[in-house]
Amino acid sequence: MARALSCGERLDGEIRFVRGHEGELVFTIAFADGRIASIARQGNAGESGVGALTETICLVFNHVKWIHPPSGAEFKDAWE
């Protein structure tokens, strides 16, 4: 991801939200013509490598589709 940020790479992808041990798909965000705007790291793994280390990644994109599989609802939007 850091390379994509530093090189301004164009990205297409999906973010899927699941629930429960069975991995029930409850929501999907599909995007196209996107780029990573920033990456922020939080936490400290320490010398032992144990601890909470997280990253917040900000995406910008021109095309997005929100999908709610349980209801079959979809919505698309685009910015040119």
C-alpha cells in the first residue's frame, strides 16, 4: 500500500463487510479509479513484536457502488 501511495497508482477494489463465524456477507463497497490519499500508523508493537499496531488508509475514488446483499439494494455514484 505504501508503494501505491508513493507512486500514485490507480486502484480498483472491493471492501467486504462480514458478520459471524460463518462470514455472512452483509455489505460491499466496490470502487474504481481510486488512489490511496494517506496512510497513518497507530500503536506500538514494541521490541517483542506483541501489541496493537493498526493502519488507517484513506482512499479517494471516482466511481463507487454500495451493495447490500441481504436486501438486493445497490447504489452507484461517480465523480468526473
